[in-house]
Amino acid sequence: MGRLSGTMGASECQVLLRKKRGGGRKSLKCVGGEGGKWFKECLDMQIGEGDFFKFWDHCWVGGKKLSERFPRLYRLCKNQDGFISNMGEWLGEVWEWKLEWNRELRERERAQADELLSSIKEINLHAGMKDCWRWKHTPNGLFSVNSAYKAFRQARSENGTNCEQMDFKKLWKAPAPHKMKTTAWRILKGRMATCDNLIRRNILAANSNSDCILCKSQLEDLNHLFFSCQITCDLWKEILSWIGIQTAMQRTAKENFLAFSNLGDKVDFHFMACVWICVVWCIWKARNDCIFSQASWNISKVVTEIKTRTWSWTQVYKQMPQSLDLKSWMIKPKVIE
């Protein structure tokens, strides 16, 4: 979904929030605690007629539910489950609040009721306009993927440690051999023996040939080798095509793993994570073969190895689907719908 066609209606927003909460966007959970919280904080309520938002149970005024701010009044209210529009009436073009109680209010309760009325009088209802949500990060209030991505990146940078821990937890839970997960973990930590790292540690001389062995046109550093080199970018495209997904790939290890492993729904995470681990492991293995065994890069061979390895893991790890034979798996894994 690139952009909603109009300002989000309240019911549309609830569906979207449920998808964020229960779907594969686990990365949202590392920003702000529980799933969906970050997304909610990007939204503003716009009150129209008050025919969708609940008077007591939505945070429509003062940043907190009225049932929590005024618990005693909530217990005394006749209509605890009512909408905003149920708590008053239009007198011509003027809205007048009319709250009804189960008994006459006592002195302290009347003081609380005055405070409540003072709070809600700041909100103007609009006849003929539906309640809706507005997206905070665009001038027109319309949701867009671009604005959401920028807001999410900013939130991640403010909570970088928690996100990093979440990335690593996902990695170690993936259904793949331990030695391959260890290699992937070293990639996420930037601890691979790429040419730039070897020069930095004085293992290679500064004037030694440090070009990428695959494209032979740029310095071999970790992000270039695995995610920016044209040769490995073509490999990622082949794998995405095999899975049946089209997306732009991130150019740093952590962002790439986070984006790739969350491309599917919740049930697809194990598959996506193990594919990512297998791809980076096979890239590293092929790179070493080119350097130490004078082999040539063969994309067809690497793609075949990735497909056969991931299929073999389906026979070992219970988290992975086991319904396809190898021939069908090589054509399309049919994991993500």
C-alpha cells in the first residue's frame, strides 16, 4: 500500500492497526514497547459528529481515556459505552453537552464533573463530518509509506539499542545451522574479514589490492560485498523473484536483515530469516572460493545452492513448511502468499 486514497476513517485505521499488531511487522515492536504503539502515536484523532469514537474509552481529549482520568464519574455515568455523539445534542448549529448520571452528584463529584466539562468544551464537533484519523507526518494528513518509513527510521535511531537486540534475537531463533547463524551474526556486527577490515587491523598492507573480488571496481567492505555490489545485487533479485516478492533492498547489514526478514506475515518470518542467512553465507563462501581456489562467480550455481540448502532445512526444522518436494521447491517455495 503506497498511499491511502483519502484521510483514514476510524474503522479503516483499526483494521490497519490490527494488521500491524498481528502481522509480520515485528520490527515495530522494538519501538515504543508493544506492537502497534508506535503506529498509534503517528495518528491524530479528528472529531467530526462523534459517531465512532467512544466518549469514555478513546483518548480523544487530554491524551488519556476519560474513564481513567475520571473513574468515579465513569462508574456513575448512565451510558458508559456511549459514543461522543450520545453525550449531548445539537441545538440548531450549536452542540450542547448533556451527561446523565445514575444519581445526583455529591460536592466532590460535581467539582470533577465541572473539570470534565471544561476539558471537553475545548473540542468542537462538526455536523455532517465523520470521525477519522489523520496521519501526523504528512501536511494533508494522508498516510504514505515514505513518510512512515522516515518516521520509523527516526524512532529506531532513538531506540537503537533495543532494535539491535531484537534483530539478534530474530537471528538466533531462525531455523538454520548454527555455524551459518554465527556467520550471519558476524555480518550484522561488522566483524567479517573483508579487505577493509583486514587493512584496518594491519593484516593486509595499505597498498595491497583491496578491490571487491566479484565486481573488481570498488573497495571490498562488508556492506558493498553483501548488499551493494552489482554482482550480489543480481543474486538478491534472483532470490526475491524465486520467493515471489518485489522490493528495494537496504544497503546496510542490519537494515537489510530487518527489512528482509519482515517481508512476509508472522508465519513467514522463519522462512525469510533462514533465506537471508543462507544467501549471505553462500555469498561469503563463493567469495572465498574466488580468492583461495581461483573459482569464478557463477550466479546459477549460487542460486541453486541457496534453494537446495533451504529445502534441506525444511526437512530438519519443524518451524519450516515441509509439504513440497525438492523439484517443486526449486521452482517456487510457495511459503509467502
